[in-house]
Amino acid sequence: MSRIVRLTVDDVIRDGDTVLLRLGEPASPVPTPVAALLLEHIANRDNMNTATNPASRWLFPGRRAGQP
């Protein structure tokens, strides 16, 4: 779990219609239903309007600056 919360949006790779998640090397393909949820999450991440996180690259941004 501690590894998952430290993922960034850069760990989600879109290659055409395929979505890959970099949990290690090589990146793992994500099943279509989960890929749709993941891309929706990236587009609408929580805590992005706070003063401490407006440019956060964390996939799951926290409420404290620099923290997932």
C-alpha cells in the first residue's frame, strides 16, 4: 500500500488505446474497465485546488505539500 500511494501521474502511461501502470519494469497493462477509472481519477483528482497542491504530480495527492 505504501508503494501505491507514492505513484505519480507519470507512472500511468497511455500508449494508444492501452493504459500501462509502472509498478516495476516493465510497466503492467491495466484492464480496460480499471483503465477507464484510473484515467477518470487523474482528470478529477481531489485536493488539487488547495494552495499546497496545485501542481502536484502525485496520483493520490495529500493535503500537505509534497506528500501523497
